[in-house]
Amino acid sequence: MLEKIGDEVLYYLEQAGRMGIFLFTCLLNAVRPPYKISPIVRQIHFIGHRSVFVILFTGTFTGMVLALQGYYTLRRFGSEALLGSAVALALLRELGPVISALMVVGRAGSAICAEIGIMRNSEQIDALECMAIDPYKYLMVPKFIAAIVAMPLLTSIFDVAGIVGGYLVGVSMLGVPAGSYFQEMYRSVVWADVEMGLVKSLVFGLLIIWIATAKGFFLHLERSGGFGAEGVSRTTTSAVVLSSVAILVSDYLISAILL
């Protein structure tokens, strides 16, 4: 039993060290010339542009639910006029960055992990190394930069869509005055609230792309993965779960630091 526990501890320590070295290598290659813009633009299109619809959709309905629940809660205290500030603060500080990141994990993170895993599975990464092409610079760096650029933009779109959705429910359906909705929002929201959401979105973008690419890159070293279609599917599932957990844990830590 002690041998099994020690084996598990050594495995996870090795995995943590391997992923730490992977992150350091990717960030080092990101600041090292030459710089190629076209691969980064393609990845921004894949991660950012193709996620806009799902971000708009989920953001609008999140704002609508917030307004609906917030209105009936605030009405108990006679504070319906504060609905705009409640919706905006909840979106900017918490729900916007977190739900946007979870949507990107499900849509783009899983696809990136499967793509890298299939490339490892079919020995395409080994072929790049045989041709003296650095897979970190060629494959990973554009994805890292694109995720860090795209996530704050997607979070901003989510926040705006949520505020509009809250307006549709609170003002158009429940009768909250439009002036009160936006005036209380203007009074309550400060730059620190916006800054917290942006910091979270940057960290979440880095976590998503780090875990997704590392899991696919080290597919052959995964204990529950291995080669073949089954190995790719298990590794992709593991990457999505680990990314989601990392987002929620880091969300608490960032909130505790910035509040």
C-alpha cells in the first residue's frame, strides 16, 4: 500500500514538473524572435471569432436570469432601482470571466487538446522535430498568444450581452425605470471591478491553453491515456475537467487577493 501511494505521489509530481517546464518553454518561445503574425491571427479567429455566437447567447441569457432573480430578491427590500448595479457587478467581477472561460474550454480547449493529441498520436510532432522545426514555437506559441488576447475580448462581449439581457428583462418586462437601471450601474461600478474581470480573463485564458496543449503534447505519457482514438478521447476529457477545476479554483484565489 505504501509503495502504491508513493508511486502515485511520484507520478503526479513528475506530471506537475513536466507541465511547469512546458509552460516555461512556451512563454520563453513567445518572447523570442522571429515573430509570425499569420498563425496567431488564425488562432485568434479559431478561439475568439468562432466563440462569439455562443458567448453572446450565454451572456444574454445569463443577464436575463440575473435580472429576473435579482428583481424579486431586491423587491423584498424595496430596492428594485439597484437592479442595474447588481447585474453589472455580478457579470463584471464573477460570472462574465468564469462562464466565458468555461464556454471556451468546451468549444476551443477540447478541440485544441484533441488536435495536438492526434498530431502526437500520428507522429506528426516527431516529424517536426526530425525536420528541425521547434514544435513549441510552431504549434504552441500562436495558441498561447491567441488565447491570452481573445479571452479578455470574449469576456467583454459576454459582459455587454449580459447587461443588455438584464435590461430587456428588468426594464422591458418587469418595469424597472431605464434611467435607474443605468444610473445605479454608473454609480456602483468602478474601475477596480472591471480590472478584476480582466485579470481573471487573462489568467483563465492562460490556464485553458496551457492545460489543453500540454495534455495533448504529452499524450503518450498519460497514465490513463495512451495511443489510439481511446487515448485521445480520455486525454481530451481529462483536459476539459482539469481546466474547469483550475478556472474555479483560480477564480477564488484571484478574488481573495484583489478584494
